Amino acid sequence: MQTRLVGAVGLLLVALWGCGSYPVPVDGLAAAQGSIRAAQEVGTTSDPRAALHLKLAQEQLDEAKKLMADKENKRAEALLLRASADAELALALSREATMRAKAKAVQEELAAAKKGAQ
């Protein structure tokens, strides 16, 4: 009986220790902040899709910070991963929009040059 009680208490302690010991996702926080900063510097506001994903990334970062303050590090880490992904998507969408605009300008120049050569 006493062995079972000691075993049960030990199991309970291990379970409690495991729940409260998830590490603070410092690397995830830094990665998300860096991705968001990079997307902001590129100027994602020119593309509506990019701006939306940047906004989502910022909201997820803010929520993750709140979760970290509440010691819910595992959930915070998941949100930080999503924030990084959304910020990187915003950056990619912004770059795509820039490249499309440049390609369109080159096509227009080429069309004008062909028209002038005739």
C-alpha cells in the first residue's frame, strides 16, 4: 500500500514538473520579431495580401507575449511559429508584387520599343 502511494506521489510530481517546465521560447520570439521587422522594412503595405499577413503576424506575436507572461510557453511557441510563417509570407508576397510590377514595366518598354522600330 505504501509503495503504491509513493509511486502515485512520484508520478504526480513528474506530471506536475513536466507541465510547468516548458522552456520560454526565446528563440521563437526573436525569430518572429526578426521576420516581422524584415517584412515591415520591405514595405508590405503596398500589397493588400502582404499587409494582411503582416497584421496577422503582429497580432500573433502580441498574443504569444501575453501567453508567455502567463507561463503558457508551449502555446506561445506555436503562435510564434505561426507569426514567423505569416511574416515570411508577407515578405514573399511583397517581393512578388514588386517583381510583377518590374516585369510589367519591362514588357511595356519592350512593346514601346517594338512599336517605335516599325
